[in-house]
Amino acid sequence: LCVFALVYMVINWFPQGRKCTQKAEAFGKRNLLLVLLSLVSLSYIPTISYAVSVFMCRTYTCPAGTKFNPYADRPESSFDTSESRYCDPCAFNASTTPTCGRNVSLAYTYCPEYSESRSWRRPDITCADEATGYFYTAAALVLIIYMFGIPLLFLRVIQYLTGNVVNNARIGLVNEDEDANDVWVRQMAAIQPVASSLYDPFRLTRRYYTLVQLVHRLMITFTITVAAAYSRAAVVFVLILHAAVGAILVVAKPYVTQAEQVLALMLAVCNTLNAVYAIAVWRDSTIPSYTAYIFLILNGFIPAVGVLIGHIIARRYRNKKANEAEHARAVRQVRELEAKKEAGGDGAASASPAGAAVSTGYAGEPTSPSRHHYLVQEVTAADLDEEENEPFDDYYDSSDDPWAEDGSDDQTEEVDEETKRKVKKLMEMRRRHNERQQQVFDQHSTGTMNKAFMTMGVFFILALGIAFLGLMRTAESDFLVGSHEDGRGPGTVFAGYKTWDEFTAHCCCFQQTTPSPDFSIAERWSCANGKTVERGRVDKSGVSGLPIRSICSTSFNDQCTVTDTVTGVVVLTCPVGAPALSQTNALAQKLFW
């Protein structure tokens, strides 16, 4: 933080630096909420999954004569708690530790019957100490935020923003000859608030489909995290959920553009096929090896195409068509104004999307039945007759001009220059009007989201503080690992004893049948004080410490010794030129002796 403050101060010494920081701050203010919404969407499933897993505990048991191993290698998606995986037989080696090996009863003394409630996902975390209550409370707060706070926030923002769109466009009440969804699309192209991504891809009557997606994610998460732990048949329910989403897409057709609709359906089909593949694996069916590669390609290709086409190409095409329709509508309204003027009327029309004049200015909090903020601006034929000091051509590029050379046939009808000028003026007035509308919408919606995120932030900080208290109250584990970079003191390496000789005098050793994922060969020392130390002897990459000391041996080769230094770190010391040094590397000499 201090380095960041120093860099910020140095940058602001220079005029160009100050300009850059001002631009960065402005960019952050414009896009911060959009980034927060994206982060919430991306973190929804993993956060809920992790919080739910905190509550999932299982009693692990090991019979007398075996030792529980919380670090046993287990696939990420597995919920196996069997004795064959987590209970190492205490087969003490008589040749290396004679006292332990010859006294069979020590196997039952040093390895008594074991039973304890531990995390289903993380067996190295106990559920039986004082800290568990703190972790439960913190996880519950996070679940409340994600399961209720986030959907409620999305609902309120969608209600407010889309309510204003419907209110200002008078959808269904005006322009009866025009499809309501076309009016909706035109409004989406004209006014795009910060949070428009919550409803912009969807049709008018399906604008709350984002909430349906949240419910779908929530059900999938609970099924995979909770139900799958009790029965592998839960994957069938996952198949049903994905198939149901596909059916909803076919029946409801929530997306505006056909391209987005097809891509969403393809993604639902891909998820359904994934569930079918998982069921086949569960049933131990014979599956060709190349099938996994096909599914890997599909799961990467379809989402990538969806982002490219659904959110970039399709949206630009949709906005372009909406702008063309708005130009055609402006031509019609200018002609209507001219006709009314020639007939003797005042020729009033509105710059609001509906074309209905209400009043001029910001209406603030309107009275019932509408509870939305909205802006309206009355436009008359006289307004369009006035000449402007600046040409409106500057606000359009050739692709937006309805009379461009490459325009479509239905937009390039013969129109006199005066009508063109009035149409461009009307379009510019609407653009400015829409900008003011968008500012009002953004001000209100960002205020709502700011308050919501600050409130949720308080809950997150509270949850973090409670979890930190839990960590402080967590009891020291009796299952230690003496071959990791951290924890190199005698409390871990010697299981609380002061020297190697004292450690070997009170502990018995056996080779592990299920080493931790970090090691390919490991030994475990079960001690009289109830602690157990796992020592990796060969890691997954083949780095071996066996030339220094053989498996479970109480003595070192080549007169090497281990001592506790003044810094509290246990280190290996060997005579200069000892063969053990030339046969091992620095990592083995540090960790795997």
C-alpha cells in the first residue's frame, strides 16, 4: 500500500501524470459498478459452493491398529470416506525401529481407534472444535448475501430501469400498429444505463430472465455440492435441470435476437450432454477415450462463440436495426408535424420515445400510478423550423445516416433537404434527451447499487472478521507434515519434542500406503504424545531424500545430523564431501531427509 501511494504521488508530480490519473479515476467511476456486477456473476457459483461446503461434515473412523490420514490423495469431485483411503495400517518396521516392530501391542497403543467429525470436502479441517461455530456463522452470512441479497438487488434494479423504459415508451398504449417488443428494442438501443446488461439481452416480457438464471445456478450448485455427497445419482437431477432450462429456452424464447437464442440453446444442450457423460461415467459404461476431447472442445468452443456472437456481433446488429427504425420513425413524425402545421394545428410532438407530450423537464418522483423518474420534452414544428448554429451532420457518421449512399432501399426514399435537416434536428434532440434520461437512470440505479454493495460489504467484513476469530481459536492439529517449506520448527518436524533422538525414542514409524498428493513415497511417525508426523521421502517429480536416510530409519547415512538452529528451524548438517550430499539436491537436503 505504501509503494502504491509513493508511485501515485510521483505520477502526480507531472502534468501528464495528473491527466492520466484523472482519466483513470473517471474510467473507474464509469465502470466500477459494471465490474462489480461482472465479479458477482462470476463468483456466484464458487462462493455459494464453498460456503455450503463449510456446513458439510462427516464422521471419519479408523479401527485400532490404523492411523487416520487427513491428507490422503482423493479426487476433487470424490466424497469417499472409506477406511481403505484414510486409515494407514500401523505396520511398524522391525528392522529400522526394533522396539516398535517387535512389540505388536504398540501398534494399538500408538494407533488407537479413531472417530471424529471432519469436513467432507477438506478432511484436514475438524468440525469438532470451538472454531467451527465461527466458521458456520461466517458462511451463513455469505450465503444470505448471495442467495437473497444479490437476487433482490438485481430485481430492484431491473424493476426500476425497465419500469422507466416502459413508462417513457408507453409500450402497449401508444403506437398500436408497432410491435411492443420492437419499441422495447429501440429503447434499449437508445438508452443503455450501467446496469442494462441485467435485462438488455432479453425480450420485454422476459426481462427478468436473469433471475431465472440465478435460480438455475443455485439449484445446480446445491445439487453438486450437497446431494452428490450422499448419492452419485444426483447427477441425474443435474441432467433434469439442464434439460429443463433447454425446454424453457425453446418455449419462452427470452432473448431478443435469434443468434443469442440459438447460442443459449446450444449451451443448454452442451450442459445436458455433459450431464449424460457424467451419468455414463457413474454407471461405469464403456466410453471411447476420444469422447473426453470432444466434450472438452465443446465446453470451450460454445461459450467463446457465445461471447463473440451473442454479446458483440448480434448486439451491434440489433442496435443498427433499431437505429434504422428510429430514423424511419423520425421521418414519419416530421411529416406528421408538417401536415398538422399546414392544417392549422400547433404541430406538437414529443422527443420522448413514445411521441406523447406530457410536460417539459424533470418530473422527479411522479405521483401514482407511476413511481418512476422520467424526462419528457415537447417538440413542435416551430422548434424544427429554427436554424441551429452548429450542423447536426457532425453527430452522425455515414453508417447511421438514413440517406447515406450505402443505405437500404426503404431508408433512401426521396426526401427534400429541408425535411432531412428537420429529421436530423429531431434525432439530435432525442439523442440529447435520451442522454439526460440515461443520466437520471444511472444516478438512481447506481445509488441503489452503491448502497446495496456497501451494505453487503459490511456483511462481508463481518463474516471475514468472524472467520478470522475462528482461525485464532482453531486448535493445533495433531496431524503434522514435516516436509513442507513452512513449519520447519521442532514443533512440527519433531512433533513437539526437542531433538531427533527424543523424537525417535517416543515415536514409531511405518511407510504410508496412501501418501499425500505432494509425495510419491512417504513415512509416518506416530508418537506417544498423540501427534503424527508425515515425512515425504520422494516427491512427485522424483526428488528423493532416501540416500540421506532410508525409510523409517532412526539414523542418518554418512554421519549426517539434524539440529534445531537459533532461528528455530531444523536443518540437516553433513560432513564435507559426504556421498549423501552428492547424491541429492538442495531441495531433498532441506525437506526430504
